[in-house]
Amino acid sequence: MQTKITKLAEFLFFQGPRIAQSKIDQHFQKKTILITGASFGIGEACAKRLAHTECTLVLVARSTDKLLQLKNELELNQCQVKIITTDLYQLDAAENIFQHLQVQDIQVDILIHNAGKSIQRSIWKSLNRAQDIDRSVAINFINPAHLTRLLLPELKQQSGQILVVSTINAKLFAPPLWSSYQASKVAMQQWILAIQPELAIHQVDTCLVYLPLVRTRMILPTKHYDHMPAMQVQSAANAILDSLMGHKRQWQPWWLILAQIVSGLLSTPIYYFYCYMLGRKK
């Protein structure tokens, strides 16, 4: 019974748009698309959907073996694939990616910031774990912002597009135990929102895609997600590609605006509910 309810909830609340391959070909043909976090999950799903188009995919991830395997698989289709191995936790990762692009003479038309770091941990358990903050901020904000900054001159020249994969939590009541993840995601959101008008007047599109829970390996450590409804990676990839094709400034599930209203109106009860639940676990 629980499985049926989960499936129904996913059908009603966790669907992405449907896209015809012909429309993907029309928008992305001859384009060079850089995707971070490309070796698994949403990034891999995006790459596989684009593989049937005559385009160039620049796949960025930290696993060389998986990138090579994916490259060999994708190039059986219409696309060309370049790979860049880097760990976005390293503070010089954006510069390394940019230098690689320069050496290979690769001009990026579309930049998809998909790589992300999710962590659920009480602040009391992070007192001796500076890396909980450092990794989240480096992967979710610092390196995406720096890579955007470095690529902006050529994106301006190409009338390019920038898309950031964000989370619905960035628009809702900040949940405890997710402080580093929440802060880094909101930081990137606000940075993009602030520069959107500056880029728009130079014909550079920017888009924030607010995804709900997506069934990827990133959520596996959080065991209570196992039986919760979630979006499939293919639906998430469709939301990303559809947003780029429609030159949207944002994409979000249809129900998120209702959730925002409830979150705002009930912020005080939600706060005390969290206090109560956390107090029970002391």
C-alpha cells in the first residue's frame, strides 16, 4: 500500500516536463554544453538525453574512470565528448577547469552547474568538522561562482546560457540539521538572482531550477528518504533542458508557491515543532 501511495505522490508532485527529441536537437545542435557533476545522477541523465544531438558535451566530475566509461557510451550517438577530471572541493577547481578549456580551445555556450554537496548533520556534531562547512560552500557556491565569472566573457560573446540546479529548500523554512547545505545553496541562489539583470542586458540567460527530492546516490545516506516520494533523475534532466530551451529564469514544481505561502504563514509553529522534535532526540 505504501508503495502505491509513493508512486501516486511521485506522479502528482514529482514530474518534470516531457520533451520531444526534435526540440532538443533544435536548441542544442552545434552547442558546447559544460555539465558539472556529470558522472552520476542528474548530470549523467542530462548528458544521456543530449547525446542524441549533434553537440559537444564537456563533462566535469572527479571520477576519471566513470567519465571515460560515460564518454565511450555517449559517443556511440551523435555527440562529441570532452572530459575534465577535477574535485570541486578544491579551491582552485574553477581555475583548473577554465585553464583546461583554454588549452583545448573549447568555447562554452551553455554552463550547467549541477554538482552539489548535501550533508545532514547537527551543528553540535560539526564542532570539530570544519570540512562540513568548507566542502558545502566550495562545491555549492564558491567554485560555481568562480567558474561563471571566468566564463562570462565568452558566454557574453556567444549569447550563452547559465543554469544552476538548486533546491526547493532555498525557498522554504530553513530546516535544522542542514545548515551548511542550506546556506551554500541560498548563497548561490542569491548570487545568481543579483547578477541576472546584469547578464540579461548582454543577452546571457540565467536560470535557477528548484528541484524537490531527487532519487540520486546523494540522498542514500539519509535513510528516511528510502520510502519517501522523489523525482526520478530523468524528470529532473527534462526540467533542466526544458528551462534552457524556454529561456526561463526559473523552474519549480507547480506546488512550490503553495508550500512557500504555508512556510511563511506557519513559520512560528514550524520553528516550535522543530524545537519539540529535536528536544525529544536529546
